[in-house]
Amino acid sequence: MNILRYSKKHFFLILAVFTAIVCAFAGILWWSGRAYARVTLKQKYWFLVRDCEDSTAAAIIGNTYLSGGAGFLIETGGRQSVVIACYYTEVSAKSVQRSMEEKGIETRILNYAPSDFTLKGNSSSCKDKIIANADTADTCAKILYDAANALERTQISQEEARAAVRGAISSLQGLRAGNSENCFSQWNTVLVNAERRGKEIASGIIFAKDLRYLQVQLCFFVSNMVDYF
């Protein structure tokens, strides 16, 4: 009889512990699903572009690149465009646009800025790191922008330009190394693409157009961060 009573107590104790564990696990899942964070990025870019069709894209990319532009192909609203350069104020973009119009080159200015987006569950804890990633990539892009302009004016040497590219590569690699959370998987992939392009640029003679390409690529990635998270 005592043995039976002991077995019942033992059974109910195990059942109570099991129930507590299940409830705790359910609570964790509920809280993870409830957790969220809103990400707002401050970057703004003005892309000076030439529109193109599928049949003319390669030619316009080539002409833009040969003339010192970035030659970066983008698609917005179903329209393809080749980015000549990226600016940080509308005034700068319009100034260059007027100069190109005087040469008979028709261009458009596209305003790019990251959209706000929401992180849910465990990803919500990555908000500050995501903002830091955007800020670092933006800083690298600005350094490349300044280096491109300086190189074009022969104000810096090849080695100084190469140092700017290598500095950007190192910063992007540092970001990726610290982005261990699952939510960064797609963003880390685009960082790899930028690093690869940077290494190609740094391995040979550097031209201003190469620096502009990498700058535009980084600005485009930051502008579209919502797609990676």
C-alpha cells in the first residue's frame, strides 16, 4: 500500500515537472513571437542614371564605364537604368546632371533611401547591429566616393586609392565576421559580393570609375536592406 502511494506521488511529481517545462517552453515561444523591433535607417542617396532597355543595357554600361561612370545596372519599377554616379545631396546630383545635359546626355535622378522594416522574434535583438552595419557600409561608400574624386583630379596616388579600397574590404570583412546571427545570412552574402569586387579592383590599376562602382554597389545594398532581413 505504501509502495502504491509512493508511486502515485512520484507520478504526480514527474507530471508537475513536465507540465512546468512545457509551460515554460510555450511561454518562451510566445514571447519570442511577440518580440519585435522597428529598424529605421538614416541614409539617403541620389543616383544619376541613364535609362536603357535589355537590348541597349550592355552598350550603355560600357559607354558609362569608359567615360568614368560607375556603370552599375539597376532595375526600379520595371525599368532598367545604368548608374553613372551616386551623390549624397540632390544639389550635387543636379549639378552634374546639368553638365551632362550640356553634352547632350539625357539622365534621370533617382532618390534612394532604405525603407523602415520590422524584426520579429529573436531577430529583434539584432536591431542595433543592423543599424551599425548600415552606418559602416555607408562610411566605406563615402570614403570610396572621396577617393574616386581625388583620383580623378590626380590628388592621390594609386597606392592611396588602393589603401582606400583595402580599408573598405577590411571593414566589410569585420562586419561579416561579427554577424553570426541567422538573420544576417542574406546580408552577409551581399557583403561577400562587395568584398569580391573590392579585391578585383585592388589587384590592378585603379581608376575612378572602379571606385565609383564599388561605392554605388554599397549604397544600393544599404538602400535595399529591407530585402535582406
